[in-house]
Amino acid sequence: MKKGAVIIDVSVDMGGCFETTEVTSHDQPTKIINGVIHYGVPNIPARYPKTASMSISNIFTPYIIEISEKGGIENAIRINHTLKNGLYFYHGILTSKSVSDWFNLSYRDINLLIF
């Protein structure tokens, strides 16, 4: 990358997505590595908790309403593929292949669990 470029690694809490990323803090949020400015603060929303809470509410409220309108989570995940694909666990069973691969755990496809 060119000197002076900026990398904001929003995945730093999960190991980062750039080879040169290092964890930074809100007090010292950037590091310059090879002339590139790196921002690697984990849990970025913690800096603005009220705004983060409002944003999360705005994201989750429509899903909660849909779940209630569909008669519960069981029906909602049958109909809404976004909800279904966002599940990590279903009745205590790991349903996320990426989490399974990351931690070397067994998982089951959610499509085989819901009927």
C-alpha cells in the first residue's frame, strides 16, 4: 500500500483481516506500520455506547417484530433466510460452518434441523 494509506480493521476482535494489523486502543487508536496508518481498535462501538445501542435497536427491532408476527423463531427462520443464515446455534446445536471451521467443532446444517 502507498505511504499514508489508512487501514481500518473492523475485524481486529476476531484476529484481524490484514497481515500487518495490530490491536490498538481508544487512547492510542492508530499505529503506523510500513508507512500505512492502521486503526485496530477492538469493540469500536464502545467509544459511543448510546449511538451503538440505538443502532443495534434499529437493526434488531424489525427482526423481533417479524419473529412475533410469524408466531415465534421457529416459523420466522423457515420464512426469513436472513434470520436462518444468521444463526450460530439452534437448540444447542452449532449451525455455523465458519465457526465450526475456526474452532474445529462439528456442526449441523440448519436446513436439516428445521422442518
